[in-house]
Amino acid sequence: MDNENETLVEPTMVETVTPLYTLDWYIKWVATVFVMIAIICRSAGIEYALYDLIFGLVGTVLWLVVSMIWHDRAMIVLNTTASIVLAIGLLKALA
């Protein structure tokens, strides 16, 4: 056996840095479920477009709350923009 060409690969454990079961933890998971439901509605077709807008808006607003708790500016900008765009889309759909 040639030991020089062998690479030792050790499994590494990745630990989460986000605290578990805190308020932001619950909000982010609820928000994630809402965004996933919105995506499912979007892929199901145009007849579910209103549900897509509603679930998407709720999900992005909840993610905005989480991003404010975390003081993450990139997520604040992203979720503020997404919330505004979805809110405008929802208002247009309801008008």
C-alpha cells in the first residue's frame, strides 16, 4: 500500500449556531413553512395565485421579523423588498 497517495477523510459534525426553541427559532420555522406553501401554490398553477401571494406575504413578513431580531441587514433588505412586492401583487389581485 502506498500511504503517500491515501487521503484520510474524517467525518465532521456541523453544529448549529442558532439557539434552539427561542422565539426567533419558532418564527423562522413557521415562516419557512409559509414560504414553502406559497411555492407549492405557485407551482400548482394560476388558480392558486392568490394563495401564493397570501402565504408568501405572511412568510416574508415573518422572516423580516426574524431578520430584525438577528440584525441581519441583507435579510432585512431582501424580506422588506419581497414583502412590499407581494403586498402590491396581493392588492392588485384583490382590486
